[in-house]
Amino acid sequence: MARRALKLASLTAAASGIYMYGNKFLDPNDFGIVRVGRAIATTAVITYDYLTSLRSVPYGTEEYEFLKSQIKELFMSFEDTPLGAASLAQVHKAVLQDGRTVAVKIQHPKVQAQSSKDILLMEVLLLVVKQIFPDFEFMWLVEEAKKNLPLELDFLHEGRNAEKVAYMLKNFDFLKVPRIYWELSTRRVLLMEFMEGGQVNDRAYMERNGINVNEISRNLGKLYSEMIFVNGFVHCDPHPGNVLVKKCPTSGKAHIILLDHGLYQVLSESFRMDYCRLWQALIKADMKRVQKYSRRLGAGDLYPLFACMLTARSWESVNRGIDQSPVSASEDMEIRSNAAAYLPQITQLLNNVPRQMLLLLKTNDLLRGIESALHTRASASSFLNMSRCCIRAVSTYQRSKSLSLYRRAQISLTEALSLWQINLYELFLWLKGSQLGNWVIALLRRMHHSTY
């Protein structure tokens, strides 16, 4: 099996990729996706090398048919047309000889060998740009690329991440992570359970299939709050192609399917605690603590800008309370215009904060993009879920550092009371927005008036 999988790595990458070239299936928008740590020049080099390498075995030739026959040793059927393609790999649907339907993720040819050259080229380009524009502080991109790209190129590492996050979040019955078939996986080919659904930002798909948009947004927030604040192990590429939704035909429940587990950020305990406390301060509009924990996370005097970047809200909204009102069109326009005006300060900030923060900022932006598409941005439920996770995380940390049984009991009691207050407030919001709640409020008002 292992030898066959290695053969698959060398053969399918050519055979399936040739189809893309010969039939012009390639979508430049998909193929040009770049992740954190790679500049446009990097992707251009990979793309050029891949396309030129395909010309050696044209689609439909005798050699192509031979390669395809070799693939049939492993699969009952193998779809030539990729389900999706990006800068590092492409995914095909296939059926194994035992009848299991699988997704086959295949790394593009020569990406492994080319990656070190790409990073070197990016480093040279950034150094040149920095000489011309001294305020251009993006050398951290090179550091992140050197750290993350080798991990993303190791599909066995991706498989281990998938299994770890599935176990870590096993209590969320709405989450589905594809099972990995290790016996047919290598560093360059990953075979996994085939799962399909609509993209998480496709509101029309959800409405057609009877999926509650608010429930999906709320559950996605629960997943990421749990990953960030409680576990410190974060899936950092939640773009819509990697997060699917599907309604289970038997139970009728909506599932979230999490794909592409190559890029994760592991948060240190000290960073995670500071980040928890910062978000608690932001939600409570406690400006002294916002300043304190922003500084501890490297923001320095730029803490107001840091708070605005984290929340994607104006400084006025941060002071007022980010849960008090949704983002208005004028506020959104103000944020966009200020982003260009404060570019030097933003680059300085990105250069100063811990490296762990960089992928979290990217993840926050991707999640906000999904919320914007679903029209669920800055909902009260998302902040309540974040608050719950922050309280649990901080309480767990405090108990682990306490040697006193009385102190641990005191921490647990405070945690339970805080969570109970959140539950009570959530119930109040539900009653306020529901027909039953309106009926109860109207009844109480009539009783109040009849008393007088």
C-alpha cells in the first residue's frame, strides 16, 4: 500500500495536472491563492514552474493514458477534473477499490524543491523594497514563511492536525472533520473521507437548503472561541472554501465541515491568557485593561490602533462597547479609509506584536468576512460565546496555579456565577427578541397598569 501511495504521488500529480493545462480548467483566481508568509512573486514562480512542467506530457497522449492506467490500480474511479486547486495542491474525488469515496489531495510537482528558492527570492525582494521605503516593515513575512511553508508541504503533518482538532472539539456534534486514510497517505498525497457541502459564506445555499444562517454563524464562533481561548490550537485558514455547511438528511441538523488542516497556530499559555483578558476588557469596554493587555501583547503606545484592528471597529465604538451596536456603513467606510492613512503605524505594530498574533489577525479577518457575507457581524451571541470561553480559560489557568483547595473552590464558584450571569443575559436577549418574550413583557405591563 505504501509503495502504491508513493507511486500515486508521482503519477497523479502529472496526470491530473495535465488535464488542467490541456483543458484550460485552471482558474487563475484559485491557483493564485497565497497564504501568510508568501508574496505575489512567490506564487508567480510556483505557477510558472508548474504550468511549464505540464507541457512535457500533453493531455490525451499515449503517455497520459499510461499514467491514467496506473492510477486505476488504486482506484475504482478517479475524476480528472479537480474539485479545487490552489498554489500548493489540488483535490480530486475518487472511489477506492473497496467502494469508499475519498478526496485525494495531491501536491503540485516540484513545489517541495522550489519552496526554498521562493522564500529566498521573497527575502531579497523585501530587502530591496525596505531600502527604497524604510518604513516598510514586513521582514516578518519571511520568518513566518520559513516556519509555516515546510509544515504546509508535509501532508502527514496536516493529517495529524485534522485528527487532533477532531478529538479536541469532539463535544461539538455539529463539527465534521474528514477521516484520514493513513495507509494511502504520504507527505505529498493525502487521502481522506469525501465530504461536500455549500461554502459557509453562501447565504443563498443555506436558505435553499433550510439551514439557519444565525445558527451557523453562532456555531462557527463557538468553534473558534474554543480553539483560540481554551485550547490554544487554532485552524488559521478558515476561508469559505475550507469551511463547508451541509444539512444532515437523517437528523436535519446543520453540520460545519472543516477542511485543509495544514496551517495551525499553537498559542503559548502566557499569550493565550493575555489575549483572553484583552478580549474580556474589550467586551466590557474597560479601557484601562485594554491598554494594559494590549501593551503586554506588544502594542505599546499604539494600543488604540491595536484594539481597532482586533475588533474591526472604530475607536469610538471600542470606547462605547463593541457589543452595543452593529457596524454601520459609515463606520465601515471610516475603518477602510483609516487603514490606508495609518499604514506605517500598522506595519510597525505588526512588526512588534508576537508572531503568534499574526495568524490570529488573519483568522479574525477571514471570520469577519464570513459574518459580513451572512449579515451576522457583531451579533450579541458571538460576544457571549467569547466571554464564556475566556472565563473558562482564565479560571482553568488560575486553578492550575493555585495550591490552596479553598482558593480553587473560590475560583470555581466565581466561574460558575459568571457563566450563570451570561446564561441569564442570553435568556433575556432571547425573550426580548422572541414572540413569547414580547407576549410576557406585554402581560407584565398590563398587570403593572392594572395594579395602579
